[in-house]
Amino acid sequence: MNKIKIGLFGFGVVGQGIFQVLSKSRNAHAEIVKICVRSNKPRSIDASYFTTDPEVILSNPEIDLIVEVIDDAAASYKIVKAALQKGIPVVSGNKAMLARHLPELIDLQKKHNVALLYDASSCGSIPVIRNLEEYYDNDLLLEVKGILNGSSNYILSRVFDHQESYDAALAQAQALGFAESDPSFDIEGYDSLFKLVIITVHALGVYVHPDRIFTYGISTIHDSDIRYAREKGVKIKLVAQVVKVSDRKFTMFVMPEFVTPGKYIYSVDDEYNGVVIRGECYDRQFMFGKGAGSLPTASSILSDIMARQHDYRYEYKKQHYLDRPEYTTDVELKVYVRYTETDVLKILHFDRITEQYRGEDGNYVIGYIRLSELLAKREVLRGKDVFMADFQSFFQELDR
């Protein structure tokens, strides 16, 4: 078997992990021949590997595969698009880029008869994309739900399992490299959102632009919210979900959720991810593993590299179904909203309120509200004095 010649874009934590994994794997039959980086500086491997000019890789006729693991979504898009237009297959891990450009990239794959693989973009070492593409390639799928971001999950685990404050847990996550110095991408829910967009394409065959999806993070969580959850015997987790609400409609959103001990994701702690897949005939199936980090992500990249040796590509079969479900936000959710200064009850229109509390440290309201209402008012809900969490709304009768 001939070795695949790889042009690698990016040599940060993941890029170095790929180099390390390929050097250890006996059956990869692949080698990195050139690495494109933003700047020349002393590195741990021979300087002859490196270039700062993307064309050195894109115009090299010996290169069989582009592997792209840079953190700049705009630069990633340019590289991936140029490679596909040249007929060079690509493996990418950039979920922000993919979530915003996937329809165009799917069309480019068809037009130029070339493959783009990206299992590493969603949940690191967990093979959720390929499983949805191959194993769950029918219309029996009802829900994909889970913890898709390891950084926010690590923080919440320290809070609920180790009784640390949110600020202390965030600082520790940053010190350990689980969260960036600017952690907003993770804790505001955007990382989970982009992964959910990609997952939905393979789960239901439908693309929904990220701007159309309600996304709410954990940055404004307060001691009173944590205390409320503990009193109820539950944990708060940042959960992403795509759910069929009828044969013809589905919804999706990212939001903190009160998770009870009987749920699979209740025990997904630290920097781990957990994904629950539910179907009509097989109830629930659960996948668990490290969702980020150098070697877990590199192992997923390696899986895609080896899949290319067998000419594997995503077929996007569900996009050809005659009766694909349509996206809707006309669904009712039960939510908890805690606030101090923001007059939530004047801003939000609840269908009905089941509980209200007013106190010196803050107020909260629990009630039923339309997802469309939350989406319309999402900017107001981003106030620093407001926190919101969801109660499980779907398939409750099946989880008892």
C-alpha cells in the first residue's frame, strides 16, 4: 500500500498531536511531508518541514491529502475551499468554519468529486459523525442530545462535584488548558452550537444556519442557581440537542439544563463529552469519551486519514430523502429564569408560570415559554444579571 502524503495546516496542540500519533501508528501508511504555519520560529521537529506559504502545499502534486487543524475559521475556509477546488481531499477539525459553510462545501465535494472528512470537529475522539452517517442512516432517529463541550463541563463538574465556586473552577480550567484565556467560545455555548449544526446535517439531513438557533451559555451562573439545583438534587449541565417533535418537524437549541441522576449525561464529568442517540426502535444509545485535547482529537483525525485509504467519503444520504423534517422554533419549553435588575416578566411572554420567587439576592420564575420567544429576546437575556436553564422537555415519559 502506498503511503498517503499529507500537507498539514497548523502545528499547535492538535497539529503536534497528529504528528505524534502518525509517528506511533504502524498501520497508518501516511506521512506528513509539509506543514504550513503562520510564522517561523524554533520548533521541536526539523525546520525543513515548515513553510508559511499555503501554496507550497496546495500546489504540490505529490500531496494526496490536506489535513487542516488551524483555529482561524476564515483562513480555514480559504484553505479547504481551495483544496477542494483543486480536487485534493481534506480532513478538517474546524467546527466554526464547517458550521457556517457546510452547504457550499458539500456542493464543492460533488462538483469536484472529492472528499471532505471532519469527524474530529464534533466531540473529539467520539465517532459521532460517522455513526450518524452510516449506522443511523434511516428515518427512525428521534433525538441527538448531549454534552458537546469539555471546557464548560469541566467547570460545572468542579462546581457540583467538588463544591468549588464558578470563578475558581473557570480559573482552574484555564490553568489546565481546558479553557482559553478568553473562554467565551466555550462557556457561551458557541462551540456546542457549531458541533450541533454539523451533527444535525448527518442526523436528519438538514442544515440550519447557526444564527437561527437559540444558544445560551453558563457565564452568568450564580451561587443562587447552584444552590437551587442542589436543593432539587440535580446538576446543571450545558446541553445541546436536536429533537424531532413530529414526523415533519424538528427543533434544536443549546442551553443549560437541570439534569436528574437517572440520565446518562448526569455522570459525564470533567472534560468528557457524552452523546445520547434516541430512535423509534432502539430507545437510547450512549457514546462517551474525551471531546477535546491533543491526542484524542488527533486520534479522530487519524481515523479519517485511514478512511481515505479506502476512498471513504460522506454520502449525505439523508439529504436525498423526500420527506426531510423542517426546522421549527414553535415548541414549548419549561425554563427557569433567575434575574435581579432586568425585568424579565415584562420582557418575556410566558404561556404560563408555575412558580415565582422574589428575594433580596435575586428573583426567579419558572414557566412554559415558546422557543421562538426566547430566540426573539435572546439579546436581552444576555444581561449579566440573568441566568436561564431548561427542564427536560422531550421524551420524559420514556425515561422513567
